[in-house]
Amino acid sequence: MEDVTNQPFRRIAKRIADPGLMFTEFVSAMAVHYAAEKTAKKMRIHPEERPLGIQIFGGDPEIMAETARHAEEMGADILDINMGCWVPKVCRTGSGAALLKDPDIATNIVASVVKAANIPVTVKVRAGWDYSLFAAPDLAKRFEDCGIQAITLHARYAKQGFDGMADWELIGRLKQSVSIPVIGNGDIKEPDDARTMMRETGCDAVMVGRAAISNPWKLRDIRMALTGAGVGSPPTLKERVDTALEHIRLMIELEEREDLGTGGPTPELRACRALRGQIPLYIKGVQGAPGIRAKLSVCSSYDEYAEVLGTVLAENY
Ligand SMILES: Cc1cc2nc3c(=O)[nH]c(=O)nc-3n(C[C@H](O)[C@H](O)[C@H](O)COP(=O)(O)O)c2cc1C
């Protein structure tokens, strides 16, 4: 997830939740082609977080193949092709969910990536471009013939964005039409949702997005529910604050390692800015949180974050 599943988040999620598989933020094939520095960082893998998929997006079969090879060299265990992103900036370039409208180009891209890669390839789709066509089954069959190993369905149409509810029935229908594993996605908020999705659709695995943002414990609870491992205890406020601080610390370390010394903002400032959306969510629901969240969304150093989060702890004990 863009701006969410950065490497520090994935390491924390691995430690706390141990999900079966995680994915990087999506990586633009075009940016890799032009050697964009920010993109290389997105593909940096830490040994602790495996197995890990690198997700790539693009509209050109050759450039996607080149990116697949690059992602494999970076150490990806799996390559995932994004055909679910509906935002105009992405779709305008013929990438992401725009490919749902063009099965031939979509299939060429998948074939080209499968041919280039020595690791398993998966694809993430939405149901279709708009309500007029449930395109996923036909696409999935074509992709299966190309040799992909699994397909993920975010059970909304691209035109919906995030409106309405995901239609899980579509996941069941997709499952009926292919032999490869189907990963169901959309609106899993609680462990019971994951159980229900698996039972009602017959899908082979579930993918959790928004419920996991700054909340690896929710991911842990969902994994435990699905594997019959009991129920975890809810995190204390101190655990949430300590984890937020760990996230910042790991992000600063990552930025320091990646620093090319070419000037501009310091690694610490870059890290703090990058996490301004995520850190406030660690204290969601805490008394006085809205005011504190506003303060957290402008922090520029580890010490500033630590001071504000320290106040949260002091005021809530
Ligand atoms: C902030 C944000 C970033 C996202 N970035 C990606 C992405 O890079 N690649 C992707 O396949 N899906 C991305 N998604 C979509 C999610 O992976 C997921 O399909 C969607 O949120 C529905 O699942 P959920 O209800 O569990 O959140 C993103 C969603 C959000 C909210």
C-alpha cells in the first residue's frame, strides 16, 4: 500500500502479526526504467520481512519485464502486478485498473512479466472498470494460461474508488472460474470478517489493507483467527506509543542508509515527513487524540514525536 507498507512498517507487522505474505508499496515500472531514487528505496528488502512480494505497475510489456527482472534482483520472493489502482494519475498512463479495460494489453503484460521472471508472479485486480462488466473472471483465466500463480480480487469496480461496500459474492464467482488460488480483498476489518469471507466465497487467502494501517495488532488478530491460534490481548497504550516510536526510528535508519549525500532535507526530516500520515493513527481512539494527532502531523524530528507521544502517555495514565 502506497505510503503505508514501507519497510519499517513491514518489519513491525512481521514481528507482531507474522502474516503469511506482505507486499511493498506499488512500484512504477517507468520510474524504475528511469532509475528514480525514491523507487529504488521502495524495493529495498530486509531479511526479517520475508516472504515478500514486490508490486509493480505499468502499461508497457517490455518495461514491465525489465522491472520484473530488477525486482527479482532486489530479492523479491514474489512479483505482483497491480491492475487495481483506480487513481487518474496511474490510469491515465494505461497502468493499474486501466488495464481492466484492455484484456489484450493486460495479457501481454502478464505474459511478458511471467517470461522474464524466475519467481512466482501474481496479479491484483478489481472486479472490472465499471458495473457494466465483471471483467475479472475472463482476465484471470487468461492470466492463468500465461502462468500466474494466484490472483487477488479487490471486490469493487475501479469506478467505485472506495465507495460502497466490497461485493464478496464476486470473489466467490471468481473462485469458481479459475484453478489458481484466489485471494479475497475488501472491507475486512475484524477477524470475523476474514472468517466470513473465506467461508462464503471459498477463497484461499485474504488480503487486509486499511485495517492494518498503524494497527499490526489487528492483522495479528485476523491471522490468529484464521489459523485457530486463539485471541491476542489488545495492545496497551504504551505498546502503541512504543511501536510508533520504533516505526519512526526504523524509518530514520532506513533513510540514513539510503542517503546519497546530495543535499536537501536530512534523513531524519525525510523520515518524519514520510510518517506524518501514519504515526497519528497509532493513537486512534485515545482521549484527546484529535488535538494530539494535529500536533503529530507536523513533527519534524524523532524528539518532537517522542515529546508529543510522551504527553499522550502521561495524560492517559
Ligand atoms: C493508502 C492506500 C494505499 C494503497 N496502495 C495500494 C497499492 O500500492 N497497491 C495495491 O494493490 N493496493 C493499494 N491499495 C488498496 C488496498 O491494497 C486494498 O485493495 C483496498 O484498500 C481494499 O482493501 P481493505 O478494505 O482491506 O482496505 C491502497 C489503499 C490505500 C487506502
